[in-house]
Amino acid sequence: MNELHGPRVVAFGGGHGLAASLQALRLVTTELTAVVTVADDGGSSGRLREELGVLPPGDLRMALAALAGDGAWGDSWQAVLQHRFPGDGPLGGHAVGNLLLCALTQTEGGVVPALDLVGRLLGAAGRVLPASCTPLEICALVTGLPGQPDVSREVCGQVALATTPGSVAALWLRPHDPPACEEAVQAVLDADWVVLGPGSWFTSVLPHLLVPGLREALEKTPARKVLSLNLAPQPGETAGFSPEAHLDVLLAHAPSLTLDAVLADEAAVLDTRSLGSAVEAVGARLVLARVARGDGTARHDPQRLAAAYDSIFSGAAWR
């Protein structure tokens, strides 16, 4: 493993958004901790969660895969971790990494030692931790349903929320006040920088702020904080959202949270003045950079995103 270098960074999120951020951050620092949402209820994760009562392992697995060590060893184990069994039988659709994390959670006495063990196996360039060691369920009050613009209804479950049209008027977790993972809280308190996003706003980013221990740690930590905005609104969650609307929603769920920088792709911001004013209003600085792949997809380029993070962490973005 390479000698540790760079600032201590904690990245919050889940799914593909967090994986993209980790792939970039690992190029900037090796003192890296990923804090992962644990509310997935679909696919392999949902099946294992229901059958075994474990934390949904899918987003945790993806974060570990994003941090897998360089070279043949890391590449081989990353491929094994991500491999899914084909077919419609009992194993069909399950990722090997999901099953491995479930097994190690049982044999090692908890999810944190299980994650650490898989991290060592992968030669991971950082640590992966759950937001909570309790499986969470996301619930929302959704308004403006098709044909029922004045009707509101409760929608529960990550998959249901991600696919339900309408606008989210309120968001909460079940259990209502879940305990935060102690190691994650300590990582936030010890960090130099915290990165929030990119990712599915209501199902991967905001749930962290609804875990009281994590929200309090984010409010108390001396670490500086970066909000990394998505490249495009997400159908079913943030359709029609402007970049500044993402910022408004985030701070509505954590009014005491302070931000130091908001990172956005320069081509994704149609109204720079409006976003700049919203960012300045919360005491942060807007950093516009080319961070998209540029291939027509709404995906981040790891090298470009790494350069943007490095510019922020080093202070070059302010000069």
C-alpha cells in the first residue's frame, strides 16, 4: 500500500454517485473514508435484507469496489466482488460481494469489521463505513402525482421513492432517530474535508442528514465541507430541479449545516448568476469546473473530478 498522503476526507453518499466521487478522491488522498447510506431495498440487497435482517450490502460493496487497490490483485478481487450470479434460481441476481459481506458480518461480529476485512482483501485505498448499523427505510410525502396535483401520499422504500413521479414535500427515516455508526461519527470529527454528493438526492445524499448523530457531527466538525452537485436532474427524484434547488433542499433538512464550497460542472449550470447568489447566501464559494465525461452521458470523469477536488482542497480554487 502506498504511503498515506493528502487531507483526511470523508465522502457521504451511496450508489453510483458515491462510487464516482471515490474514484476521483482516491487520486487526491489515501486518507479517505466513505460513509454509505443503508436504505436500499431493491434487488439483491433487498432480498438479503429481508431474508437475513442485515444491512443492505449493495452500496457498501460498490464503495469498496471503487476503492479497490491498483494492480492485478485489486482488479481480480474487484471483479469477484462485483460478479453477479446469472439465472432465476436462489442465487440468481446476487452479487458475490453482497453475499461475502453478509457472511462476514455474521462471522466477524458486525458490519464494520466485515467491511474492514474486505477492504484489506481488496487493498482498498480508504475505509468504508455505514451511516448506521441499523437498516433504514426512507419515507417521503409526495405531492403532485399525475392526474392528482392536489393529492399527497406517503411513499416508503428507496425503490418506490426513486420511481414515484411528483415532488417530495417531506422526507424521514424509519426508525425515526437511528443511531449513527460510531466510527463514521469519529471520522467526520477528525476530518479535514467532508464531501457531500453527488448522487440520488433524496435516497443517497439527504438520508445521512436524517441520522441525528451524523448531522450533529457534520455541524460540529472543524472540517471544511464541499457539496458536489449532480450533472443533471434525476427522473423520478429531482426532475425539474435547478442546481440551486438541490442546495435549498439539502439545507432545509439541516439548517445548521455550513458549507465552504459548492462544486458544479460548468456545462450543467444554465444560470451561473442565480446559483452563485444562492451559494454566496449560505456563506460558501461556487466552484465551476469541467467534471463530466463529455461523452453525452451524465457521468463524472474521475480525472477531471479529482482535479476539481484537489483545487478546492489545496486552496487553488480560491486564488
